[in-house]
Amino acid sequence: MKAITRRTSRLVTVGALAGTAVLAVSVPAFAHVTVQPEGAAAKGGYAVVDFKVPNERDNASTTKLEVNFPADHPLASVMPQPIDGWKIQVTKSALAKPLEMHGKKITEAVTKVTWTADGKGIEPGYFQKFPVSLGALPEDTDQLVFKALQTYSNKEVVRWIEVQQKGQEEPDNPAPTLQLTAAADGHDAAAPDATAAADAKPAAQSTASAKSGTDTTARVLGVVGIVVGAAGVAYGVFAGRRRTTAA
């Protein structure tokens, strides 16, 4: 009887622990506002990044996002992509130290981009990506920190502004942080338009080469046709002479 009781007790304990484990696994991970590049974000280059905003409330929608750009590493080019259902406001400020971009001096830079919903915004259970093209990325740092404010339809504001400190646990409200990769060896940073032009040049050269090859083939076939035609005429004349002689 005692053995049965001990086995029952152990089974109850194991069952309780298993139940606790299931509950722990089923608890959803706490989502944050984050920033991730579409591809690589190499130092000295340009990149398109997405600010990913999850809605963390069951009874309110996200209706506004404010992203502050780093003042210690100003970016000369910041271009948000239009999004249906959202108004975009780009705020610029004068720079204490002008930047140079493609031989031109830049005296101001974007310090904040604000997205405001026209309609329902980001409803409970959904997330939204806010794409931005930016550059040239700095070469003297490994990351860029973007402090963000998320506003809900019930007027609640969540401030994602805490900077992650090396060797410490992640803060409750971490700021979106973009990790930069090393610049590619022997590759000059180019603006998006310049990159597109460079990509188009090899294509144009390939088209020209193909056209040249086609023209050459046509000329060769034309010469062959002339030779064959001449041979046919010569054969006809020779055959006519033989018939005349035989007669």
C-alpha cells in the first residue's frame, strides 16, 4: 500500500512539473519594435531597413510610430517608402558639422521620421513593417541606435529608448538597433541610383554584343547565299552548253 502511495505521489509531482513546463512554453515571447536590413547593411554603403512594429495590446491599435535617427552618426540620405493607410512626416535639423555626399556639402540631416495612421492602424494580432532607404552608413561604428515611440489608439505611449549595454541583460524597452557589417573589400559605396546605373551598363553591353553577333551571322549567311547562287548559275550555263554540243 505504501509503495502504491509513493508511486502515486511521484506521478502527481511529475504531472505538475510537466504542466508547468507546458505553461512556460505557451507563454508568448515579449515582442519589441526592431529594425532589420533587407540584405546587408555594410559600413560606408546604402541599405533598405524595415522597422518592424508588432501590436502588443488586445484592446487598442497602434496608430503612430516615431523613429529618432542617431545624432552622433547623422545620415545624409533618408527616404521612407510610402505605405497605404499611413501619413509620413520627415523632420530635418541643421548639422553642427556638415557632411559631404557625392562632392556636395550637406548642412542638414533627417533626425526623425513619423508615421501616423489614416485609418485603423495596426490592429491587435498584427504587425507592420515601415521600410526606409538610408545611407551612407558610418564606417566608425558597429551599430546604429534608433529610439522609437509607439502610440496606441487609447493614447498609451510605449518608449522603446533603452540602449542595450554590453554584457548586461536586455532592457524592458530596448531601442531598435541596426548592426552594421564590414565594408566589402574593393567595393566603393554607391548611392542607389548610381548602383542601378552600374547594373544597367553590363546589361547594355550584353545587348550590344548580342546585336553585333546577330549582324555578323546575317552577313555570313548572306555571303553563303550569294556563293551558292553563283554556283547554281554556273552549273546551269555549263549544263546548257553540254546539251547544245550534244545536239
